[in-house]
Amino acid sequence: MDKIGNIIRRRRSCRAYTDESIPREKLIELINDAVWVPSGSNNQPWRFVIITDRALMKRYSDSAKSDWLQRLDEAPHMRQYEQAIKNPEYNIFYNAPALIIVYGNTESYWRVYDCSMVAYNLHLLAEEAGLGACWIGFAHNIFSRDEVKAEFGVPGEYELVAPVILGHPAAGHGGGSGVPRKPFVAEFYDGGQ
């Protein structure tokens, strides 16, 4: 059995997928396992939208890219991606076969933390299952819109936390040593021990 530390170190954001789909049952299984995280006051404030229709994902990709291009002045961090999002062939979901959108209930103060842990669990569970995953920050502008949430039947008190794509990694995506971690700073307060 693979140790969790090995899975964590091996995990990579996957941006290249095969055409193979993921069965609905597998997606449900991944979510059922991912929600086993601590949550503030045990509110479990998450709600999920699962999209496996690639044409629909492409439509949302095009809409998100168009929106970012129109708002470059107010979102200067997106300028570095301008050429990519201008490319009509570029799909922000990398043609993945599945997208799980995690929404958090705003009635729960800790929703962003709680739902972020669920999203990261999806990454680890995907890695364990031989799948790839990637949190798609470029989709935050589109899936946070009230009209898009309404299309999905997501109640108004929920806000977007994490759009995560999943799929079978294409050749060339793999584990290995990955990007080295920067040294961390830790201050110990141990009473002089």
C-alpha cells in the first residue's frame, strides 16, 4: 500500500488527458471519500456540480476566456496569460473528461477552508486512483456568477470555492521528484526545552 506521504509528493497538477471517460460511479466514489475532512462546527458546507459533457465545458471555457479578456485592466494578474486565452484552441479545462465544482455554503464561516480541503482530497484520491487532477483558477470568474449557479440549481447562499478537473493523464504526466519545495520558516516556542 502506498504511503500518504508518497502520494502527496508524487501528486502534480495534470493538464493533459486522454479521451477516456471516468464512470459516474467513480466520480461519486471520489467525492464520497473526499468529504471526510474536518469542517468548522461539523457544518459540512459543500455542494457539488459534476460536468462530464465536454461541449458544455468548452462553452464555459470560451465564456471564461472572453470575460478575462474584457476585464484585463481590472485583473492585471491575467495579463501574463493573455496570449493563451486569446487562442481559440486553448481550453481552460484541458479537454478533461470530468469537472467537479465545489461550492460552499456562506452560512458557514469556515466554508472556504472546509471546501478547499475537500478539493485537495480530490487531488490526492485522483493520484491514488491513477487519475490526474487540477484546480482551475481560470474558471473562478464564470462559475461564481449567479446566473451560472442558477443554471446548475445551486442556491444563492452558496459561493464558488474550487473547480477541479479530473481524468486519465496523457503520456508524459507522471510522478517523480517534481518541483522542489522552498525551505519553510518555523518558529518553535517550546518553553526552553
